[in-house]
Amino acid sequence: MNQNYDYEVIVIGGGHSGCEAALAASRMGCRTLILNHNLDNTALMPCNPAIGGPAKGNLVRELDAMGGEQARAADSSTLHLRWLNTSKGYAVRTLRAQCDLRDYGAHYTRALSEVPNLYVYQGMASELATDSGRVSGVLTVAGEAFRAARVVLASGTYMRGKVHMGLVSFPSGPLGQVPSGALSDSLVKAGLELARFRTDTTPRICRNSVDWESLELQQSDPEPEAFSHWSPKRTYTGHCCARTRTSVLTHDILKAALGRSPLATREIGVKGPRYCPSLDDKILKFPDKESHPIFLEPVGRNSREIYMQNFSTYMPPDVQLEIIHTLPGCAHALMLRPGYGIEYDYVIPTQLEPWLETRAVRGLYCSGQICGTSGYEEAASLGFMAGVNAALSLQGREPLVLGRDQAYVGVLIDDLTSRGTDEPYRMLPSRCEHRLVMRHDNADRRLCGIGRELGLIDDDRWSAMTARWSEADSEKNRLSSVRIQPDDRTNDLLREIGSAEIEEPVSALDLLRRPEVSWRTLSKLVDTGLGDESGAWIEIEVKYEGYVRRENRHVRRLSSMDKLKIPEDLSYSAVGGLSAEASDKLTGTMPRTLGQASRIPGVNNADIQLIQIAIERLRRSGHEYAGDVG
């Protein structure tokens, strides 16, 4: 077969973001090329090979509900799986999986190979081809020219990547990969504004050199679980994590060596991730703290490497090894890979539309760390949305923009495109004001319909899901009329769990509303026939019913602002009384709706009222664009 250079969608980058973008666009029927600088590193996990955690697990579930691949990739490669935040309420509970990094990448490689109209090619993009402000293709360092009307940029941390180990620095991508330099110049030439961020990773040590018996071990949860709504649930054994801690001696060595850290010497002047700071950062910012937890986590079934979670550092290798030897269980540890810091270019995300298309170059979409994010889950979610919207654009359909009350993915994109970020953005439960209605357990009900409309949920999966919903809904209705009697068996069980006895018959749902009564407890009193997942959904729906009703009223009040469209040609400088700061921020961001404008830092309630008045005046004058969205 002759090499074809004409496509509908080109995806630059074969990481988590690029893979999801390419799979989404091609599965929606677009002839797609994924251009990866090294095919052996498809869906590479250069940091900790873990998927999920607070808020991040919600992203994975939402992506799965819409037809994405990451949850299945995680399920196919899981070594160790646990529920997190189990003591903090259902709204923030989620899964975290420690994965085999090679199996994870192999899953994506297989998935890419199974789509007939998706083509994988090894090559490094060096330049965007544009025509009259629109993207028209991609050029590679080898001089090849690939043509497409839509391009998704998912270049990760490779653009002008620079690695730091102590005071030594050199051009590099993650884990010694080749960096990309020319592509940054091409983006600037096309009118995009770039900035720099940094991130870091930890040293890896040899499994056989750790004294595991002296450490606190953490096993997988005993109950079967899975990330994907359609994966079989499993339990995991044979791979555990372990906990150790830094000590005063660790910190003394770090403090003595700070002159060899580029963070302390200001060799690096760009911001890094706030919520997973390096040990160097911790010593600088929290000098009085005597200890920090470190987790030793496996990276593969057949690998001797152990990842040292919470131990990222910019120190030179000799200092890293000295520090490692101060940790309990690691006195004789062998270091297989030193940790390092890496700085890289990203596109300032306020230059993107809410559907991730750049304003400067139409047809160009950005996703993943090029948008200023941090994390595999954020990258995959953005990639999926960019691929979907590239395909929708080619098909002449409206873009998919999820609301802040619909999905964590919607919050992620709205935060980036409305507010921007001055540090690598990490998804957190606290960022989601509507997290009560956007839980791990109901991602399917919120988003599977969207995946079905996109053509990304096939008949078999859709039938299985709708049957599950119907079964759970029917059982919930039935339980409202089931009466539980105040007999000895019931009250003995209630006393065991610390709940008050009942003196007269109550409905099963009323009993389930009690904080102490779980679905499993109720199942001992009522024969339900439902599995734990559907039962857990009923339990959460019943317990949160009042809170959710109140939250939905709040959502309806806020949604009116998100539906009020701002005319594209509205001149903020002409809006009387608008503060200079608000005018500058609004002109730079160009929000699409009043709700989006209200979330821009520096824009206050008085500014929003003035904009609303200006829109209303335009509406009365018959302005074409002064209407509601949708």
C-alpha cells in the first residue's frame, strides 16, 4: 500500500492525550493520523504508573462513560487497586490503580491498531502548515508534509524540553526522550503565546534491595472492582505498596545540599506543580516539618523498578542516593534511575475556545500538558474532548462543551479556558462546586447518553447499561414499598452497627437513609438480587436525596448565566463603568457566555451586571448575537 499523506485529522503526540484524541476522532468516522516521535513509547508513563485518585478517578470514569479508552487501559494493566477517601463521603470517593506501565501502553497500542481508518506513524512534527488563518497540515523534521483540515496538538512536555539534575541541565524530553524545538517556533509564528512550566519525577530503586519486612505494607482492597463501567470486576494480589518516611537526617542532608539544587539557586525560574511538590520544594517551603511520607510502589509485573511516590527531586544523583539511604527500609537500596526536573513550553489556555480550538489558528486543537495541565487523567480527558470536537467540526455539527454541573471534564476545560492557570493544573474535588451531583457512581447516567450520540458507545454496551439502569430504578421503586418489621433480627442487626432500634415498621428506603445503614446491611434484611454497584448507587441516591435536590436548584439558578451569550463584537472598553482590569481580562479571554465571564479572575459581580446591561441594550436594538445559547 502506498503511503498516504492526506487525512481529515492529524494528532501530534502519542501519549495519553494523543491516543484518546486519535481514537475518538477515528471512531467517529474521520480518517486520522497519529504522529508519534517514538512508537515504542505509546501512552508512556514517565512518572508514577498510577491512574485515578481524588477527582482524577472521576475524570477516568467520565471518560469511560462517553466512550474513551483510559479506564479499560487501566483495568487491563492494574497491579494494585484501592478506594480512596472512604471516610470523607460518597461525593469524593474514587478508585486509584497502580498499573503495569508496559501493559498499559500495550493496551493503547492494540486499541490504535484495531480502528480501520486510524493510521499510526513514527515522526516528529516540526511545523504547522496554515492557510489564511486555518491549519492545513503538519511538516516533520524529515521533510514530510501531511495534510489535514484539523490538527490536535498533544505534545506533552516535549516542546523545548530541558532536564535538570542538580546544576547540570540539558535538552531532553521525559525519561531521556528526544525533545522538540522547532514546533514551538512554529506555534509562535502562527500567533500563539507560549509560556514555561516545570514538573519533576522521582528516583527509581531496585525491588530486591528494599527491606520490605521492616515497612508498613499496603495491600489491594479485598473486594473486586474496576474502573470501566463494562470491565469485569477483579481483586488483585501479589503486588503491594509500602510506606516509609523521611527523617531529620534526610532533611539535614537536603538542607546541606540546597546549593546544588536548581530550585534553591534559582537556575529554574518557572513554576512547578503546587499539589505534588518536590522534596527540594518541601524543604524550602516547610523547613520546620520533620518528616514527610514516602510510598514505594511497583511499576510492572516483571520489573524490578520501584517508584518512590512523594520523592521527586532536582538534586544531583549522588545526593539522591544519600537521601534514599536515610529512609527506613532503604538503607541498602540500589538506585536504578535518578529523579530529575523538566521544564517545557505550553500554550496559555485562555487562547482556546471552550471546545479546545485555538482562536489564532482555526482547526487547531490543543490537549493535555500543552494546555498547562498535569496528570495522565487530565491529559486523556482533554485529548478525548479535542478529538471529539475536531470530528464534530468536520461533520458540521455543534461542538461538545460540557457544563460545570455535568462533569469534572467540564470544570477542567472551563477553568483552563476561562481562568487560565499560573501553575501546572491538577484536577481536585475542591475545584468542582457541584461535586455532589458529579460522583464516581453516577458518571454513567450523566454521560453515557452523550457517548451514545457521538457513536462511541456500541449497541452491546448501551444495552448492558440501560438494562442495569432499569434494574436499579425498578428495585429502588420496589424498596420504597417494602416494609421492614421491628423484630429481634432487625433490631439485633441495627444494634450491631450502632443504629437505633425501630419500634414500628419502616420502608426499606427510609432505613437506608440512616448514615449507619449501608446497602450490604439492608441486603441482610431484604432480598434485593442487585449487585453491589447498583446497590451502592441506590444507597447514595437515597442518602444524598435532599442535598442533591438543593444542589439542583442551585445549578438551575447558575445555568441562566451560562446560557446568556456575549456578542463576539462587544467592545468591553465601551462598556461604561467597567473596571480597567476587567476590561483587559475580558478582552484577552473573550468569554462566550456571561457565566464564563463571571469565572475570570479580576472580573467582579459589578462588572458582570454592567456586561449584562450592555447585552440587554444590544438585544433591544436587534443585535444578531445578543441571544441565549442553545
